[in-house]
Amino acid sequence: MEITFLGTGAGIPSKERNVTAIMLNLTEENNHLWLFDCGEATQHQLLHTSLKPRKINKIFLTHLHGDHLFGLPGLISSRSFLAGDDTLTIYGPKGLKQFVETALHISDTHLSYPLEFVEITEASTIFEDDDFIVDTTLLDHGVTSLAYRICEKDRLGELNAQKLRALGIKPGPIYRQIKENDQTKLDDGTVINRKDFLGEPKKGRTIAIFGDTRYVPETASFIKNADVLIHEATFAADKIDLAHKYFHTTTTQAAKLASDSGVGTLLLTHISSRYQKEDEAMLLAEARTVFKNTYIAADFYQFKVK
């Protein structure tokens, strides 16, 4: 599970930061990519990575402002030419379906794959399968803005190969069969109970990705003990009034939320273009005075979730 930031700027693109897009790489877990937000030129940003658009099967929009949305029609159109045949599901606030369908209709764009929409109007569980569960809650941004919590379900522990060999069961395809089934019957009639040969379950990982928002202390319970929190930090700490006026968050406010919720790591993004490369050390220092394990993402920054 790896996070790649394809755009980390706020409002408009700059030479150093494109507008918002975040990729969650789940190719090791389920052979798919999940994209969170799709600002203008996201598909161009992808060209500078090894990530394949055809592997994107879910796109989650935090809100419908252009810097999080305008790259969507182009990306889903290009996916048709890149062997992307599987269904693409797009999640986001009400109005998302109308925007996409209008853009495709007016541009006479025809897709080679099915498109599905899930429009979200309230806090809820929006997806669950054998491996993951995705919940969402509402933020404070003037328009409907969402936070997503992606929880990986606990995984099976390691198979105790030494214990199996002690019974005369040699390594091979049978080991996989034992791990994938509650019970396995061997050729000699012996029944192997999986639970007797597995180590402790591996705790699933949790990632929280916030859309644009004012500081909302109540969301701490939504992200409690998450491994990673990705949160906007549009403004420096001294711009708290400006942040509130424009429905955004400061560096220290995001860090306070991380501290109060007990997350493992805070990754700051959506940095205003008023701050240049030389300002990043100042922004980071502000946040780290409140929450030490903080990093500021840059375009193409990758973070491995352990």
C-alpha cells in the first residue's frame, strides 16, 4: 500500500505544484489503483510515474471545485485508449454524475468501459469487500466536501511452515491451499485446520484523506488511530482568520487534529501558491511544533504505508 501525490497545490497550478490528485496504490493488495481527486492535468502527471490508468478502478472526489475535478473528463476519456476495460466507479458529492455525463456528451466522447456513480449526501459506509471498507464524513467547506477513511481489514497471519514440515508436509501448492481454506484434507485423509498453523493476524492499515475544509475538531473521532492522515494545509499558522474566511485550514490546525486523533503520520498537501519552495521549512516547522511526525508532500512524493 503506497501513496503517490500527483498534485499538491491549492486553487491553481504553479510551476512547483500541480492541483490536487492523490493515488493509493493497492496493486499488491488487489491489483488496483484508487485515485482521490483529479485536478487539471492529472493524466499528464501520471505520465511521469509508472502508474497505469487502466488499473484505476475507483475514483473518489472530495468535492466539486475545479482544482479537484477538472482533470476527470480527460482522464476517463484517455482510459478507453489504454486498455482500461473494467468498470470504473466514481464516488463524490451530488452533481458529480451530471458534470461527467455533460462533459462526455458535449465532447461526443464514447467510453469502452462501463461507468458507475455513487453520489454521497451524508456520512456513511460507501464501499466494502473482503479486503477494505471505505467510510466518509462531511467537512466544512461552503460546498459539500468529504473526508474518506480507507480501512484495510485484518489479514491472516503467516503460515507456520516449520510446524507443517514437522508433520511431513513439504512446501508446495498445498501450503497456499491450507492458508486459503479453513480445513484442508490431505491425500492420506489427514484434515488440517488452518487456525492451528497460522501466526497472529496482521492488523489492517487505515488511511484518512480529507478534502478542503475548515478546522473541524469533531472529525478526530472519524480518524482516530489512523496510520496516515492526509490533510490540507493551505495557509501558514498566522493566517488563521484568512483560512476560516475561505473555508481552509492552517498548518498548526491540521497538526492539532492529527495530535488529538492519535494518527501515526500526518501528510500535508494543498499548499497555497503564495508559499514557495523556500517557505516549506517554515510551514513544516510550524506543524511539527504541534505534531512531530509531520511531512509536507510535494508532487510525485511517495509514502509507503507500513
